[in-house]
Amino acid sequence: MRLLPGLAISTTLLLLTGCGGGDDALSDTRNKPNDFGVTNPINDFSQGSTGDSTNTSGLEANEVRITMEVPASYAPDAELTRRNLKIVQPDRVSVYATNTALQHLGSIPVTTRTDASGFTIIAFDNGQPLAPDVIIEARYGNAVMRSLAADADRDVKINPFSEYLVRNTLPRYSEDEFQGILDCVNDAGDSLCLNKYVWSTLADQVHDFEIDIPANATVNSALELLGERGDFARFVAAMADYALLDEGSSGKISASSADYNSVFLGIELGQTFLESTLVDSGQWGVRTAQEERLEDANGVSYVYPALTLTSFDTFNIRVTSLASDIPYDRETLIHQDGNNFFFRGPGIWERNTHASSPGAATLLEDQRLLAGRALYQSITERDTRTLGWTRNPYYLDAYTSAPESDTTGPNRVVSGYFSAGKAIELESANGGLRRGDTLENHYLSVLELDLLRQSGFNLDTLNGKDYNVVYLALLLGDGSTPVTLESGFGTWQISGNSVSQTQAVSQVFRDSSGAVGSDDAGTLTQSWTLSQRTARLSSGDQNIGRLSLDVSTASGMFDQPDIGVGASTPDGSLLAFNLDDSGLGDGLLVAAGQATASLPTSGRFRLQGIQLGMASDLNRLTHFEDAVLTLQSATSATLEPRNLEVVHSVSGESVSTPASQQPDTIALSYTGLGSGQVSLSAANLLLEGFYTQDQNQFFLRLRDTVGGEEQIGLVLATRIP
């Protein structure tokens, strides 16, 4: 499944729209270029878009089109659109300046007209605003909602999502902070501030969230529902904080362009409505990055999971941009009431793509890469059905290593994030694809390691090195033990092509009766074989740091390895592998050179990652969103958890939507184990793993037992400047 012909970035697209194009090989219908001239996105599901279709046909550069969407209770007979909202023509539209108290501070000079379809068109005499101090307000009956005029795609949706954004961002600022935002947008003092584009991006991206509004909702109850969606509320709050960064925080990577090999693990918990006999059942899922083989009249080519960072100057602003394209395979396990299990292997699901829309990012102190990320929709087939896949945006707060030189980008980008989505049945209609029934809701916790590509990489770089290792894997099936969650922690020694290892293994599992158990006594000592995996690029076959991991005999250049495919940084200091259909299951393994640096004893670290839990009648997915690990000394630390949590009630056949959790701070005992290894513990909670040589990153496996629930996971902690 291809979305992007490449990772080229359009400057105009990057800064002003955040929306890209793509191609699709499923049918002639889906091969047509994206055409956003339609007025209702329910009739235009297009891959290569981010969900919110735009309607800019016939608009001048200074004009916006107003589309008002209300809960169904306000207009039962109106036209249905996405998210169970109804499209209406507003009774009244006004445009005015505002402040942090959301006061009406006076009208903005505009002219209005009505287009041939009855939509209100607003022309701004002084050009479309970029700042958040201009509001468009619309009334329909007794429903009054607002939107920021800055919306990037100029198809200004006024609905509960835009109203939530207005109500929950501007009032949080002090007067000084708000003035700083306006100064940034207006380039006060010739500051040329990149973050002037945050508001146009944010006003547009809130409409990419696929969250259904109940038909009987009022405006206020719809806003309450959105506030209870932890992923949506945290995204808006994080982007509002992002807008406060000044021009000094907006930088660019050292290289003009840097390409990365991506290693990606997504673990999902959701609910399926796809199969009639299994409707409402909960479902585990795991996604792992894959190479994709493409064949056409010009021959065979390969797409490799990748991230691209690009730096350039535009309008005299220093810009870092990023785009990614990660083909992935998926396995799922349906868990029905009565403890019936149904495995759906990778052959059931057509290979899909996790691809992000190119967009501007901020590089903060050469250590953190910040951005609001929109993900493309995609289309696949399952049996006789055409499935459309939506992905909600997420806030990226990734760690980047310091560049080694003025011409080399960071050698790694390390991140964890959460994104919900849907599978939607698509139906052919009027030459397009119309949204039908929702077939899945899924909630995805992701760990992604992007390791710098280097042409001419040699496996000798790794020879003779000792590594610390952690991994997390899911083994799903339909046998006597349908679910096994496994983690490992230990060491590797690489000699030539041979990997000698000792890893302590922990398991949490559910048997076919539904009973949950655990085993923390295993040790993995099997030797593995490591080999270079040549990439076939348009420029020819090259070694770019990609690796194969096998049990004994090295696999062929384009063959599936026994254990998985991974990559190395150019200096061999960090390795990562996607475990894929291995004896361990599907998952992620991370190896870092054993640190000789002393034990870190201070600093704050952003903790992100995955925690999986199982008890007799529930499954739980917890994503550490922006928890903070604080090192206090050589023996003590604290963890301030901030989580997104999804719970599957087996007997209730229900799956909760993502809830934001902020439990009490946990005091941890902190112990250095030597050679860069560490342990952090409190009661039954145990975090074991290692830190890197620069002392800026920890990779830790998690094990806990809480009230009879067995929990296991993998987290990363990266230094906060």
C-alpha cells in the first residue's frame, strides 16, 4: 500500500497547509488525484489526505469558506457529515478581534458573499489572519460556536472541535504570554518567528480527530465529551504550550537533509465490529515496520521505513521539516466474552502504511524535536470489503542527539506517541469513495526509533562491541496460550557475525480459559547471527545501516530473517530491531553500547512508552505520554506518571476511550548495576534497563502487579533540556 511517491517536501505545503497528496493501486477510483472541491468529506475518503477534506474551490487568496457543523439534535434533517455532525447554513456569522478573556474587541474589516452552494465566503481586507486573536463566530438556532480565523486550509469548520480549541487555549495564557504570541506572528522586532504558523496548523489539525459526537448532544455536552478524550485534550494543550516558544527556539538541523531508517512498534487495544459474529469484542493488535516490495513496468523497487529531516530557509525563517513513511504489517487477536479467541495473522490484513504529512517542526536546543503531526488516511482491502483507515494527529516530543558536525544531522530521533483511529467501510459513490459503517476503533501506543542512514555502512563497526539490550514482544495465536507478553533485559557481545547473549526473560500470559499468569524465571542464552542488509535504492544497491537478525544462517538480502530486521546508527552506538514472526513474537529490541560514563544522578527525563496489563476480566493499554522521571541522587528518583489509558472489559464487551490519568508521584529506589545498567523500583513496580554513554537516554523494561493485574512494558526516558 503506497501513499507517497517519495519524501519530497513542498515549502508552501509544509508551512501553509500541512496536507499532502498520494497514489493508490486498489482501483481506478482511488487512483484519481485528491480533489477537495466537494463540500462534504463523508463523500470523499481519500488517501493522501489527513481526514478533513477542504473546500477552497473558487476562493481568492484572502478568502475563507465557512462550514458550520452541529450535533444532530440541532438539525435532525440536515446533511450528515463526519463524526456524526450535521452541515447547516448558519443564521448569522460575525468576525471580530478577541483577547484571553474571549471578549468582543471590535469587528475586523471583511466583506462577505454567498457562493453558488449557499456557503458563506469571508474576504479579509488585510489578508487572512495568522494570529489567534481573530474569531469567526456562527449561530444556528440556539447553537453558537466559534473558530479561529487562522485555519490553514481556508475551509473554516465551525463545530464543537473548533469551539473547544477557542475555549481551552486562549484563556490559559497570561496577557504577557498572549502578547508574545502576537509579537511572534507579527514578526515584531524582525524576529522572524517560525511558531507564527502554530495556530493555522492547530486550527486545521483539530478537525483530523475522528471522535463521534452523540446525536443527542448539546454544544456543552459535546465539549465535555471532547475534554474527556485524553488524547484530544492533551494534543490541544501541548500545542498551546508549543506556541509559547520564541524565535530563539526555532532552529534547523546541521545538515541540509538527513535520512533515517525507522524501527517502529505499535501496540493497539481496540474494539471490532467487522465480523458479524464478533461485534463489540475487544481486540489486541501489534504493528511492525516492514520493507515493501513494489513491482511495475520499470522493474522491482523497495520502500524502506524512513524519516526525513530537511532544513531550509523560507521567508528568511530557519525551518526544520519532517516527513515519514513506514510500511507495516499487522496481527490482531479478538478476545470475545466467554474467553473465545480468534487470531487474525498478517495474511489477513493487507500491508498498510503509517505515513505523516510533511510539516514544520521546532528543534529545541539541539535535543528535542517538537511538532504537531498529522497522519495520512489509507485504504486497503479485507475479503470483499474496502477499508479506509483514519489516524488522529499526535504531538511529537522526540529526543535528538547532538549533531557530530555542521554537515551531519542527529544520529537518532527517539520518540513515543499515541494515536487513535478507525477502520471504516468504504462504498463507491459518484466516482468516489463514501464513508460507511465504522468497523474498528483502535487505540495505538507507539515507540519509534529513527537511526541515521549512512551510505557505505560496514558491519565491522559493530565487531567486538558489548551492548546492553531490552526488548518487548507480543506472541498472539489461537492455541492453548493465545496471548503472551514478553520482555527481556541483558547483554550482547558481537563478534563478527555472531551475537552471544544473556537476557533475563519475563512473561505475562493468558491461556485459552482466560486465566492470567506470569513467569519471571527464564533466561535467553541462544546465540544469534547478525548480517548486513543491503538496500536497493534508485541510486543502486547500498549498505545504509540496515541489519538482519537470524537464529543461525544469515538470511538473503531480500529474504525474511528468522528474528527481525533492524538498523544501526553510523557509529554503532545504538541498534534497534523489529522482531517479526520470531520465536519471541512481534515487537521491538533495542541495544546500546555499554556505557563507561558514570551513573547519572541528576536531571529530569521525559518518560514515554507502553505498558500492557491483563487480569481475569480485563485487558489494559497504558501509554506513558509525558511522564517525568527525576533523578535525585545515586540512590533515589521519582516518577510523575502522566498516562493515557484504554480498558477492555471482557464480560462487558466494551472498550473505553482514551482517558487521561495523572496518578500520585512514585518514590523510586535507584540502583546502578554496572556497565550502564540500572534498576528503579517501588513496591511491585520494577524498571530495569540501561542508560546511553551520553547519559541522556534510558531504555527500560517495566514489570508490575497491581490488584491481581499483571503488567509488562517498555519505556524510554530522554533528557529534558
